[in-house]
Amino acid sequence: MRRPGTRRASIFINTALIFICFVWLIPTVGLLISSVRMPDDLQTSGWWTVFPHPDQVTVSTIPIPEGLDTSGVMTIEGASGTFDEFRAGIKTPDGRQVIWIGNKRAGRIEIQQSQLTMNTAFTLDNYSKVLTGKDYQVTSADGSVETVHGDDMSGAFINSLIVAIPSTLIPILIAAFAAYGFAWMRFRGRAVLFMLVVAMLVVPLQIALVPILRDYVAIGLNGTYLAVWLAHTGFGLALAIFLLYNYISELPREIMESAFIDGASHFQTFWRLIMPLSVPALAAFAIFQFLWVWNDYLVALIFIGTKSDTQVVTQRLVEIVGSRGDAWHLLTAGAFISMLLPLLVFFSLQRYFVRGLLSGSVKG
């Protein structure tokens, strides 16, 4: 039977976790809803208006009564006030609101009443404009209509995959070899080298961008996918080696000794035993590395450049913001598309995530 203190602590922790998850989900839900709303609705109201909310709804419209003295106090539909007050809206005793639309010479009277309403006009055209570059029309303030070509992000999506997949697999393979060496091979200077690797975790990658860029330019490597693969590999190796070492070093020694007694080499032991047993740690780092590379903008901008045929998703989104700062329907659709693959990767590997992070934290 649980003690009262333990029960209260459990309730508090669960409540805090639910609250944190709810707060983190709000921006994602808002982005999804905004991505399927009509452009005009997105410009004039918030995404939360798709849920039931009180709002002033026009229930009737009447012409301006004849004989009104617009220079003084007027009485319309039970509400009294000046012209400026009617323009701003005057509430009647029964809760309605009377609003003068137009000027003193011509206009109309709108009677509004507070009602629960929802903005439920949704469309998938935003995604077709972003994914396929479908043309769409934009109406300006003067009433003119302009046909604009949509932003085709399919190429940027493929480019991001070309960058992210090798930039995740290469450091995992190299780090797994290095972690095995640090954990199970004895050689001179092993402790010093491992301390240097751990020390690299605190070095910001920004200080290495300019020297690496100069070297890439000197050998003609800048602007290629290989350049960004090598950069992401170098920047991610320290964390990868540290995480994998914590896991590999805690594997049962008896398994290694049995393999060596049977005549297995270090390479055979690594490939046939260490790699299958290290799947949780490999998956944990794969999630970190893939999310970081997929969401990266700075490294891709420096080592790939801004050419349209090599742009990644983050660069394409920045270009949408810069070229059409008012086209929020395209920006939200493109941003949500860029979230789908990282979410798929995380949920596919999340069962290994905690096991990989906790590797080496408990002895015995």
C-alpha cells in the first residue's frame, strides 16, 4: 500500500508532466490549425478562434433612419449617442450592439449580438501551394488581383534528406568504433584522448566555422554535400563518442571474454556483438543528431550556400518569410511539413531513447 506522501508526490509529478506536455503542444496545435486556414482568416483572427468562443455577430442590418441630426445626440434601436459613439459601437439595454457603418451622408446600421461562434473554414490548398508550387491569387488593398507562383518545397525536402541521413549515419559509425576502442582496448594515452573528446563538448561550433570554411575553399570543397556531411560529422562526434562509450563500457565483460576465447578478433566482436547490443544508445544519438541536422540553418548556409538547387528546408522557410512576410498560410504549411519527418523519427525510436540516455548511469 502506498504511503500518503508517496501518493501526493506521484500526483504532483504526473500533474507537472501533463502541464508541461500541454504547454509544449500548444504551439504545434496552433501551427497545424493555421496551416489549414484560409489566408484571409489567418490575417484577421487567431488560430484559437476555430474553437467555440463568444464574438459579436451581425444579426441584422437596417438603413440610416431619415431625419436624424448627425451633429447631436441620436437614438437608434434603443441606443442613444453621438455619431462618433455610434461609429465605435453602442450597447443597448438588451445586450445588443448598434454600429454605424459608413459616413454621415451614406451608410448603414448593423445590429450585432454576442454569440458563440467558430471559424471553421479550412482548406488544404496551402499544402498544395507549398509542395507543388501551385499558383494562387492575391488581392491587394486597391482590389487588384495578382497571380503568384507558390513555393515548391519538395526539392528542399529532398535536399534535407540528402544532408541529414549521411550526417547521422557517418558520425554514428565512427563514434561506435571509437567508443569500443576507449571501452575495451588498452593502448597508451587512452585516458588523455578520452578527456580531450569530452572537453570538445564545451567548445562552441561557431568558432570553427571560419577556419573550416577557409580550408574548404582552398581545396574546392565548399558548396557541396560532402562539405556539410563532414562538418556535421565533426561537430557531432564528441557527443556521440561520449554517449556510446557510457553504454558500451557497461556491457557484460563475460560476453567479451567468451568472444575472445572463441578466437574472435576485435572487429568481429565489435560488429557481431557490440553493434546489436548497442541499439538503444545508437538510436538515442540518432534522434539527437538527426533532429539537430534537420533543423540546422547556420551550418547549411555556410557550407552549402544559398543556391536554389541545394537549399534545405530551413533555408527555404527563411526565404518564404523574407519574400512574402504576409503569406502566413504558406509559412505555417511549410513549417508543419518540416516537422513531420522529425516527429516520425522520434516516435519510431522513442522506445530506445530513455534506455540509451540512462546507459552507464547505474552500476551493477
